Amino acid sequence: MSDGRPIRGRRRAYRELGEAPRRILLLMAAKTYRAKAFMTAARRLGVDVVVGSDEPGPLSRRTNGAQIGLDLGRPARSATKIVQIAEERPFDAIVNVDDATTVVAAQAATRLGLVSNSVDAARITRDKYLARRALQRAGLLHPRFRRITVDADPKVEARRAPFPCVLKPVAQSASRGVIRANDPTEFQAAFQRIAAMLAADGKGQRKIVVEAFIPGPEVALEGLLDRGTLRVLALFDKPDPLDGPFFEETIYVTPSRHSEAVQSQIVETVERAAAAFGLRHGPIHAELRLSPDGPVILEVAARSIGGLCSNALRFGVDMSLEELILRHAADLEIPTYDREQAASGAMMLPIPRGGVLRRVLGREEALAVRLVEGAEITIPIGQPVVPLPEGDRYLGFVFARGRTPEEVEAALREAHRRLTFQIVAPGEEDDEAPCVVATPRSILLPLAAPGVPVRRSRARRAASAS
Ligand code: ADP
């Protein structure tokens, strides 16, 4: 691993821009989906990129060796290593790519005096309990919530839970370990499942947030903070209901079909939440539920959209989200912040059953659907596929572009219908395994009543939040 030799060919591209080269540290997890998009953008811009990551593995090919090896489980130590390298050759900016690198990015940038989010703000975004507390203090809508640990007695905790409720580990991503429970029996099952998952992870995570289920459709906002001012880059609708018991993401479509008034409320809520967390600079990705009382924040992450979903975003003529983010970080000219005119969408393919992926059928047929621009399967044949709530990999992505969000959504659904997967469950013979459509796994916990209303922040509720 080196401290960052330049990537061949970048300088020339940079000269074409007529700007002084900038040196950017991109922090990303080794298992990130985002490396290719960021490295393509960096090459195109001609910036000097060094990648900080937890394993040399697959990333070092893309970076041509310009990589810093970090222990992401030890943010302070990793930040020190970054600071030492920067002392020899400074970085102009640090860009955070993944949840796993958020805190390291803020620590290193703060110590180097770069414009960045504070370490406290980064920590809040990575802790679902601290995040709820910050929203509560700021007077934003939030569900009733409590924090418990894996050592708690689930029977006792179930008596205090606001049903229907959601249980989730404080620091996971991509809906991993997020489970809805409608009654005490489901609560205990969910609790035990999360506790077993955290124990199997072996990372010492022990805390779980229990909060009221927030009813209503979900949206995601992609934004860029510039020294505290939010620019909205895209607002995605999620047209499939996400009612649990697990919360596998499927379709994202932009522009939003919600009314102007609702969209303004969403933006205002995200601005207030970002301020409540103390976020100031760089990309953010926010998820919200539109409850009957108004938008409720699920999370605001200090990074851009995950998976391969950024393929759905294009700015101006052909600027990618990653190019926009790198231009912003490097203080280069940003020709536009406006997304293209077209409607666009991505579908994350849910994992229909656990096992080993043997065959993918119908990819050509899916690609033949009008408006569909891509279909990528991201789990290699022969590799295990693990559904939520334990899984942490996407099966694949489908992309479509069109005139309206309606036709984009219809194209994604049609492509999805044409794709089938043969996944061999443990103990099953290859030829016994059915070919299945990538719909979320059959519901394991029975579903019941609709959601309870969310409440406004009141100091007395702080007492109930341990
Ligand atoms: P992660 O950071 O792992 O994605 P989130 O807290 O954002 O975890 O939750 C993931 C998904 O679970 C959300 O997008 C949403 O669909 C669902 N979810 C989480 N909390 C709630 C809640 N209180 N009410 C309703 N749905 C929820």
C-alpha cells in the first residue's frame, strides 16, 4: 500500500481544465459499491485521488496503488494515519463515501483544518439513538423511541413498546437488522433475531433502538451541503409500500410525484435535521416517511446515495453525481446543480430466498424493455445470497429513464418481472431449486394493525428515552 502515487493520465486531463491539480482523499469501505463511479469521475476530472479503505483488495486495482490502508473499526487511529500522510503531502479535501468511513472522514478532516462536518455531527448520523435525540431536541417530528441493549429482558421490554414498533441496531446500514413487531410475541422474536445477528457479527455492537412504526409513503432526498446551506440534487419517491416486517428497498424514481407543498415540507425538514445533527458540508442522503402529521426523518447520512443507485442521476448534459461531489469538494467550477430533464429510476432487486446463486435468467429480456438502460447483478454466480434482515449485499439493480416517473416505474416493474433467479437453499440439490422472481421473501412475522401516530417533541418524552 502506498501513500498515493498519481494515477496515470490524470495530469493531462487536468491541464485541459486549466486548473491547478487538487489532491483528494476518498474514504470508502473495501466492500463499497461506489468505487467505480467515484474513480471514473476522478479520472475524468483529472484530480489526484488517494483512496483510504479497510482492505487493499479490489480497490487497489482501480486506484493503481494510490491507497491508504485503514482500520475502520478504530477511527481515531485511522485519522492519525491520514494526518501523518497529509503532513508529507497535503490533501485539499476528504470525501466520505460510505457509512463505515463517515466518522474517520470527519476526524481526519477536522484535524487537518479542512472544511468538513464536525466529528460530533458524523457520530450522530451513525447512531440511530443519538440521531433521534437530536431531532427530538430540535423539535422535529419523531416517533416515540427508547434505547435498550441485547442484555435486556425482551419480555419486559415488550411491555413498554409502542406497538406497532420497529426494532433496529443503533449502527447498521441498508435496513440491516430493522424489524417491525406488532405485538409482544413478534417483539421477542425480533429482539432475539437482532441479538443473534449482532453476536454473529462479533463487533461488540449491543444497542438496539425501539421506536413506534411511522406510517406513510417513503422518500429519499439527495443533497449537497455547502458550509451549512443545502442544495437539493434530487428527490426520489419510493412507490412500493415499506410496511415490514423487513424493509428491503426496491424502486426509487425521480422527480417526485408529491405535490409542491409536500416537497417543500420535505426539504425544510431535511434542512432542519441537518442543522440539528450539526452537518455542514458535503453530500447528504436523507430518508423520510410522510406520516399523516408531516415528514418524519428516518435518517440523514453524511454521504451520497448507496449501492449503484447514483446511476439514475445525471446533471446538466452528462455530469455524474460523483463528478459533482468531487468538483464541490475540490472547489472546482460546478457547471450546474440541475438534474437532467428526464425522469429516472433505479430498482434494487430484493433477495427472494437465502442460499447460493446458481443462475440468473431473463437479463436480455429485462434489458429489452423499453426505457430500461441497465440491469446489473451484483452477487456473482456461486456466491451466497442472504436476505434481510441479516443480509448486507444487494442482489442487483435495474435502471430506467423516460419522460415521466410513471413510465419509468412501469419499465422497472416490467424488467423486474422478467428476471428470475435460481438460488439453491442449504440442503437442496441444484436441480430442485426453483427459479424465482426477486420479490421480498415471504413474510415471516404476521402483519397486523396500521401504524400509530407520531408525536411532536416534548421535553417529558426525553425522560422515557433511556
Ligand atoms: P438503515 O440506516 O439501516 O437504512 P433506517 O433507520 O433508515 O436504517 O431504516 C431502514 C428502513 O426501515 C427505512 O427506510 C424504513 O423503511 C424502515 N423503518 C425504520 N424505522 C422505521 C419506523 N420507525 N417506522 C417505519 N419504518 C421504519
